[in-house]
Amino acid sequence: MDSLIEWAVSIFVIIGGVFALVGSIGLTRLPDFYTRLHGPTKATTLGVGGAIMGSLIYFSWQEHALQLHEVLITLFLFITAPVSAHMLAKAAMHRDLKRMRETRGEPWKQ
Amino acid sequence: MNLAFVVMLPFLGACLPPLVERVSANRTLMAFAAALMPATALALLVSPAMQVFAGETLHSTLPWIPSLDLSLAFRLDGLALLFALLVLGIGLLVILYARYYLSAKEKAGRFYAYLLLFMGAMLGVVTSDNLLLLVVFWELTSLSSFLLIGFWGHQTGARKGARMAMTVTGMGGLALLAGVLLIGDVVGTFNLQTVLESGDVIRSNPWYPVILCLVLLGVFTKSAQFPFHFWLPHAMAAPTPVSAYLHSATMVKAGVFLLARLYPALAGTDLWFMLVSMAGMLTLLWAAFVALFQHDLKGLLAYSTISHLGLITLLFGLNREMAAVAAVFHIINHATFKASLFMAAGIIDHETGTRDMRRINGLWKYMPYTAVLAMVASAAMAGVPLLNGFLSKEMFFAETLGSHQLGALSWILPVGATLGGVFSVAYSARFIHDVFFNGEPVNLPKYPPHEPPRYMKVPVEILVALCVAVGVFPAITVAGLLAVAASATLGGTLPEYHLSIWHGFNLPLVMSFVATIGGVLAYTQRRRLFDVWARLPQLDAKLVFEGRVQQIGRWAAALTGRFQNGSLQSYVAWLVTLVAVIMLTQLAPLSGLDLSQYSLPMDGVAILCTAMLVAAALLTTVLHRHRMTSIMSLSVVGLMVSLLFVRFSAPDLALTQLSVEVVTMLLLMLAMYFLPVRTKVESSSIRVIRDILLAVICGAGVATLAFLVMTGETSTISQFFMDNSKPGGGGTNVVNVILVDFRGFDTFGEITVLGVAAMGIYALLKDLELRSAKYDSLGRPWARDAHPLILVTISRPLLPLALLIAVYIFLRGHNLPGGGFVAGLITSVALVLQYVASGVGWVHSRMPGDYHPVVALGVLLAGLTGVGSWAFGYPFLTSDFTYIYWPVVGKFELATAMLFDTGVFLTVVGATLLMLANLGKLSLLDDKREDA
């Protein structure tokens, strides 16, 4: 494999992996629901995004043609991840979950 | 000309009267419509009849189910011709009679349709040349007679009588079927001709007694022979034309017809003699005795019919050729005089409004013409000289005298016959004297009675004229028909006999004389006889029968209630227990498992996935009371399963599993909305232990089974599918080609089941009202923002994208993972997202919310695709494919399988949305109620 390609793929995969890991750690370690919400959103957008970029480069090089399936996956993720995060936050506010003092903003009536 | 066509004519004709009834309520028109086909059939039979009289036997055969040796084989020999003439001829007279019998309020069209159905079935019975076909028509006569007896379904008597007749003759039909199957087994074919020619084979077979008993059960139930005679009097709840047709001329004659038909094959043994003649004798005497005490006009005739059928049965049972001739002769005579008597009874009932002979008296003054007809017919029934009944009764007496099979007890037969004659004269005398003389009518509902309409008497006149003609000039009227019918019964040979009124002064004449004098004496002494009768224990067959039926019903309900008690858990427990038992018994004898054969490589990912799968499954069970958590962990199970599918190269399954998972979660969420968030502990610990045991046994069994299958050395057909997928089915995705092509019929069945299930859910949810909780688990009211703006805004552009993907998955399905099923699920999920985001109202204002037509369309499309291959001469669901070149896309495959797959797609979309949307709509009911 061309080493340049190899480098590029590796970098993207590692970026994706790091974000997924950080996101997962955040999911378990962060103190309240609203802060924890940040973890998985990072993992789904940047984490998966990195892996997808790596895959896109790898397969485009392998098949000698531009592979766009992955772009579609990214698109769907970019559309859906914020919505699900939004819905989760709304649910949390509705249920009046406990907050850290540092968590800014006030929940309003849903 | 094809005989099958003649038999089909009444069935075709059955459609006409109801059609006419839609246009006009004119009963004459309906009668003509009903008479059209039987008259045509009769006309078509003229030229074959000539051939039969010339000594030929006509056959015609159409294959039906050759593998079962069941063919539409018909024959016309003398016996079949005789019965066909009876069925069609008397049928036509009954149609004319019923025109005047039925009142304008009654549904004459339906009545005629039933009558013609019965006529066709009866015609089929008598002309069948295949024993299985005969049984089919035999059952059809039971069914159509049920409809006819129960025609006045508003009367409880009619319903009960119909049910009783149906049960008794139906049971007999089953016994007959068993007997016929045994005959087929012994002879090797169901072809009637062969069976008739192999009488010796059957009689010498060790199964002969069983065959005979089974066939006789069929005969005796149908012909109301003792001890199955009880249904016939209750069948008198039928309209009188039905009684005249079914219970005198045709249906009850089917039993004795079968005796005649199978005479060459089964008769001639001692067992035959004992069973048939003794049953006949008992029936003859008992029914003739009981007939005398009936106050109901039709009841008297019913018992007299039973008694005459007993006489015919007795004659067949004597094992004498001449007796069989006499039996056939009496079949003809009885049909003519009894049908006319029933019609006369119907006229009397019609004109007086009652059938009670204690009230109908002295009708001679009011309807002398009908009285003459009825008196002649009942004189024929009594066996008065110069009428047809006399001739066959003389022959009957002569045959009982000639039989010596009972040894020293042979005198029983002629004595019994004479006694039967005495009673028969007595009840005939009662019929004449009580009804037409014996003082004045008592308290008639319709007073004064008068003669019926002119044409209502025509059928009676014709039949009575026949009685006289046969009685006076037997040689030139009936002799030819009797000769061919009797010779067909006897298998070709015919004994020497003469039909004449005067045989000289002999013993049979003396017996006739004794019977007549005795009968008249018995009638004059009837007061004493009635006293004796009154002291006999009375048994109402209807009550006994209904009691038994209800008892069986209660038992069945109790038994069903034990298993089907409404608890889903117990159903599952029963099912799983059965599986556990089967697996334990089947797996136990196998040798131990050889774990070393497991050859798939194990890696970290697979082990991790499996471990998570196990953990999630356990968690689901443990947390089942926290529904939400439990569902979440269930979805983990589903995800892990689809990952494992990917790992073990089953992308199709993974795709399907993933989409099914989404739909299932949605469904569970929707259902959960109506359930409490937490459930109480309800099951006892014994039950928990039982369930754990069952689960462990079944799980272990399935695991062992799976392991055995995967490591087994058996050859599979996978290689065939692999090899033929591309050349045969035109697709490289073997899974999809199997689904839509190799095993397309399976898939068709499955989508049909899916469609039926969807309809079932639709029916269950329709008009269902559920109260949902007003507050969430924390006691807060639900959020007011039901359709959050962001979700709504984002979900709308997602729809076309998702549909695009569905199309993509669908189109590539034939060659790459995908196909109609997955595409259907993706489409459904995309649409359900719109329901969730924007609400039912929003969606239904933009697209129709009825999904059951979509399901139906899908199944229909798939079915039509399958049927389409017939047009090209291929079997059902043969697929074809071709390649076309499109300008931009390039080479593109078109397969009929794709059309089939579209059917699958539509069914899946329709079924899924039907379930989800209707379940979702339930939650709106509360809002509506509040609005209202």
C-alpha cells in the first residue's frame, strides 16, 4: 500500500478512535446528565466521522474509484445525532434531573 | 356426450333462481329458472338412456387427482339411469309443487338453489364410477340436505332436526369413507367397475367384515335403518316439498342405492344376510308399528318411509337374485306413492294449517279431488291390488317364503313380513279414514279448507297416475326400466320373472289377504292399541340427542378451557414444555458432543460480542419488571445478534435483524405506553422455578441442536443453491434468490401469513379503547411539546433520503444484500418516524392511512406474479430474467422475481405500518375524549 495513503488512513482511524474513547470515558465519568450528554455526541460525530474518513480513503484507493457510501453515513449521523441529543436534553429537563452547580442555564417547562 | 356435464347441470342451475330472485319476486319465474337445468339434463339423458336400454354401460372419465386415484368418473347403467330418472323427474315435480307451497314471503330463490344443489349431489352419487367420488357426492347430499331441512331456520325444531340429520348422516359418511378406503386398499383401485368385478377378492379378504360394517354404517344412517332411524322423523321439520323429495324419493334412497350398487361386490355372505336382513326386518316392523300411533300426518309418513326402507333393505339382505329385483322394483314404487303422499300431506297442511290427525277429520267434503288422489296413493302404500305397491309387496312375500337361510327359524321371515303388512295396512287405513272421514274437522286454523291451486295438484296427479299405470300394466310401463336396473344391480345376470297382477292362487296372495284383513281389524281396534302405546315408555330422540350433543359440547368446552384459559404465559409454557419433552427424548439417545469438531476461529471480537449478548439477555430477564430498562437491554441483544451475523458473513440477516430490531422497539414502546412502568411480583416461586427449568432445558436443547447441525456431516442443498443461483435465478445474492425464486412459494406463504396477522391485529385494535396514564412515572403530566420543532424539521428531509436508500436496497437485492423485505422495513421505519415526529394527523392529511389495501395488494401482486408463469406454460412462480441497457445506468437486470419482491415489499410496508399506526392511534383517543 502506498505509504501516504497508509498514513492518512491511520491518522483518521486514530483520530476516530481517540474521540470514541474520550466520548465513552466522558459518558461514565462526567458528573451530571447534561454534561454526560456531551460524551456520546462527540463519539458519534467525530469518533465515527474519523473512522469513516479513514474507510473512505482506504476503499477509494483499494477500488480505484471514489467511494461515497461513507459520506452518506456521515450525513445521516450529522443529521440525527444532534436531534437525539436534543430530545434527550428535553426529556431530562422535563423530568427535572439533578444538575451540578457548574451546569449553566435553567430548565424551563416542557 | 359427457355425463359429467349432465351431473354439473343442476349445480350450474343452482345459481339461476337466486339471480332471478334479485330481479323479481315472481315465484313462477323462479320455478322456471330452477326447472331449466334439470329439464335440460333430463332431455340430454334421452339418447344415452336408449343405449342403456340396448344393454350398454356408458362411462366417461375426467382426471381430477390422479395421485389419489380420484377421478371425475361417471357411468350410466340401468341402476344409475333409474335413479337419475327418479332424481330428475321427481325433482321437477317438486319444483312445480314448491312454487305453490312456498308463500310469497319466503325466499324461494334460495330454496330452489338448495334443492338444485341437492339434486346435483344426488345425481353425482348415483352416476359415480369412482368410489371416492361417490363419497364426495354422498357428503354433499348430507350438506345440502342440512340446508334444506333447516330452511325454516327460525324454528328451533328445524334447526335441531337439521343438525341431527347432518350429524347422523355425516358420521355415517365418515364410516363409509373408511369402508371405501379399505375397499380401495383391497382391490387396488377405486374404479367402480373393477370393484364390482372383484367381489370374490373382497369377500375372501380378512378385512371383509370390517369393510362391510363400515359401508353398512353409511347405508343404515342414510336410509334411516334401525338403530339410526331416529333422525328421519325429526327431519320432517323441513318444508313438505323437501320431505317429498329427500325423505321419500331420493336421499334416504341413497342408502339402499348403495346396497344395490355394491351388491355384486359385498353381498352373498352369511354376514351380509344377518346384518342387512335383520336390520331391515327390525326397521320394517318397528317403524310400521310406530307409524300407526303418529298424530302428525308427516310423522306417520316418515315412519312409514322408514318401514318401507326396511323392507327394501331386508330384500337386499336375503342374498337372492329375485329378492334384489323385488327391492329395485319397490324402490321405484315407493318413490312414486310416497312422494305423492307427502305432497298430498303438504296440500292438507297448506289448506288446513295443521298436520294433527286428531283435528283434521272429514276432509272428503271439502277437498274431494285431493282426497281421491291421496286415497289411491295410500292404497298403493298398503299394497292394494291394481296398484304398484301390490306388485312389489307380492314379490316381497314370495321372497321371504323362499328364503331358508335361518334354518328351522326360517318361518320368522314370512311371519314378520305379514306382520309388517298388517301394520302398513293399518296406518294406511288410519291415514285415509282419520283425515278424510271420521266426522268433522276440529278447530282448524284455516276454516273451511278448500282445494289447492290447480297446478299444485299436477305433480300428485302425475305420480298417482304412475302408481295406477304400473299397477295395472306393469309389463308395458315399468318392465324395461326394471330389467336394466335389476340386471345392473346383479352385475349383468337377471333371473326369470314375470310382472303380472295375477299369479294364481298362491301363498303370497294369502299373506296379502291376511295383511289386509289384519290391518283393517287392527285399525278398528285402534283404541286398545293406543292404550298399549300409551303405556310404553316414550323416548324423544330429539331430547336425548340434544342432551348428548350438549354434554359433548360441555366436555369439549371444559377440556379447551383447561388449556386455552386466556393466560398467554400458560400457552407459552405448554408450547415450550412440549418442545422440551421432544428435545429431551430425541437428543438423549445421541452420543456425546465432540467439541473438537468446532472449526470456526475464535477471536476477541466474537467472544466479546457473545459475552455482551449473554449479559444483555440475562439482564433483560432479571430486570423484566422495569420495563424500560428491560427493553433497552433487549435491544442490546438484538444489536449483538446482528453484529454476530455480520461477523459470520450473513449480511442479509444482519440487515434484516437491524431493521426488525428498530420496528420491534417502536412496537414495544407504543404498547408500553398503556402499561404501568413497573409491574408487581405476581408469580409464585414454584412457577419461577418451573419457568427457569423450562428455559434452561430448551436453551440447552437448542444449543445442542444448533451445534449438531453445524458440525454434522450431512450433505446439504446449499451447494445446489450456490451453483444455480446465478444461472437459474439470475442473481448472485443466493439468499435473495432462495427467497424469491427457489423457495418463492414459501415466501408467498409467509407474506400471506403476515398479511393475515396484520388483518388480525387490525381487527383487534379496531374500536379498542384503552385508558392511558395521564401522568408519567414521576407523577408529572406529559410534556406539552408533543412534536418538538427540531425533530419535525430534521425528520422531514430524512424521508426522501430514507426512501432513496430503501429503493437502493430493494434494487440491489437480487445481487447484493438487500431485497424487498429489508427495503419494506426501512420504508416503514422512515414513515413511522414521520408519525412520531409530526403526529398521526399530519401524516394522514398527506397520505391515506388505510394500510390493509396495501397488504392485500402486496399479496395479490406476489400471487399474480406466480400465476403469470402459467401463461408461459411454466409451473407456479417460475421466474425469468433478462438484461437491458439503460443510457446512464448501464447494464441492468430485470427479473420477474423483482415483481414478486415488490409484492413482498408492499406486504411488509402495509403490515408494519398497519400495526404501528393503529397502535399509535390508540394513544390519541384520550385527547379526542378530552376535546369532545
